[in-house]
Amino acid sequence: MLGNQLLRSGTSIGANCSEAQSAQSRRDFISKYEIALKEARETKYWLDVLIEAELVSLEKFKGLIQETEEIIKILVTTVKKLKE
């Protein structure tokens, strides 16, 4: 079940960014990126849960965590700039 949650939120990031390319307005574009950011944060949460529950090792998922944190930073910066 936890793996399914991780898969859902992780794939939703890209899906929302892709969907933003066909946004109907600037506001819709920003909204899609905000949703992608929420999904990225949820993905980080599920990674943390899997590690804390010792279902996966930190060593094994270290790269995924770093990538997710980087995606979060990119999305935060993008949303902030879009709102200016």
C-alpha cells in the first residue's frame, strides 16, 4: 500500500507539470505547478515513512530523497517566480 501511494504521488508530479503546458490561463498554469509541488512534498513524506518503518534502507533511497528535495526546490522557485 505504501508503495502504491509513493508511485501515485511521484508520477503525479510529472503529470501535473505536463498538464500545465496546456493550461488555459496563467492562473491555471500556476495552479498545476502548485499541485505538482504538493505532490512532490507528499512523495518526500512517503519516502520518509518507508525509511522510518524500516521497509527500505536510507542508503538505498538516499538518491531518491535528494532528487525529490531538488524537485521541491525547483518547484518552489518556479511557483514564486510565476506569482511575481
